[in-house]
Amino acid sequence: MPDHQHHFKYNERERLKLQDPRSILKSIGLKKGMTFIDLGSNDGFFTLPAAKIVGEKGKIIALDIDQEALSKLTQKLKKEKINNTITILGPAEKSLPFKNIADIIFLGTVLHDFKDPAKVLKNSRKMLKDNGLIYDFDWRKIKSKLGPPFEIRLSQEEVKKLAQEAELKIKSTDIINDLFYEVKLKK
Ligand SMILES: C[S@@+](CC[C@H](N)C(=O)[O-])C[C@H]1O[C@@H](n2cnc3c(N)ncnc32)[C@H](O)[C@@H]1O
């Protein structure tokens, strides 16, 4: 895993100061009973709080290419006795056998990491309910000490173009703070 990813991994407390996953998830409308797909979930910084919010009647799908990260997530889920989450090992570019199931598809600081982000958005569109939300938040395309190298970051404009390619509409886009922006997409 590249250094910039390690930074947050080993400084979860530091990250929590910048990002409160529970309040972010609530602010995008995640509620009891919903289906939530976390693409590039890693070990579950957002997956776990999402699983608690959607509760027993909800469903979570967490996908990542990192086996070790998913094992950690599975351990955490077991420890917390959470049974509403399935983990899938594999690339987000590969189409999954789900259609029109997701209330929210979550892309947390990950779109820039995908080899083919347009394909991931196309797959997301297929899995999204007609009134569902794709929530992408990512590092602003600026030079900052924290975060991935400038060259691999995606600007909001680039995300808009990728969304067009995937036949998705922009619901809104905002700067969150010094480091992050968000883009909300819909069908
Ligand atoms: C920067 S981390 C973000 C993790 C998580 N969303 C969060 O906010 O804590 C990026 C994650 O995406 C995963 N990843 C990278 N390329 C991927 C791909 N093509 N398909 C699925 N996951 C991928 C990595 O293994 C890593 O866990």
C-alpha cells in the first residue's frame, strides 16, 4: 500500500479529527433499512458505522482488492456482532450481479485509485436504485502534505467528465474543507 494510504491507516485518531464517518453518513441520508455499497472499503472506516446506521434490516456490501484489509473488516464485524455486511474481494471495475439495489454507493477517497474510474461509475449506475445516490468524496487537486500525490488526484471537473461518460447526473458538488471535495451523483 502506498505511503499516503498508510498515513490514515495508522493514524485513525488523527483521521477522526478530520472526518467523522457517522456524521458524514448521516448527512448524506443514510438511514435504517437502507442498502449501502462501499467500493474500496479498505478495513471499514466507513463500512462499520454504516452497518450500525442501517441496522439489522439494512444491507452493506463492502468491496476491495486488498484481502488483508477485508480480513480486518471481517474481524471487526465479528467482534461487534454485525451480520448485515458482506465483503467482496475483487476490483470495482468488475461488474457485480446486482441491479437496482443500492440506496447509496459510497466512494471514499478512492475514485482516483481506480484504474478505470469511468467503468466503476458505470457499474455503480447499474447497482443504484432509480432514486439512489452515488457519493464521491476525494482529495482536492491541490498540493498538500497529507493525501495522495498531486498527479494522481482527480479534480471536480474530471469527476464531472467521468460521470458524463457513465451517464450519471451531477446532483451537487462542493468543497468540504481545505483538503476534500464532494460530488453527489444520481441517475
Ligand atoms: C485510500 S483507500 C480508501 C479506503 C476507504 N474508502 C476509506 O475511506 O477509508 C483506497 C482503497 O481502495 C482499494 N482499491 C484500490 N483500487 C481498487 C480497485 N480497482 N477495486 C477495488 N478496490 C480498490 C485499496 O485497496 C484501498 O483499500
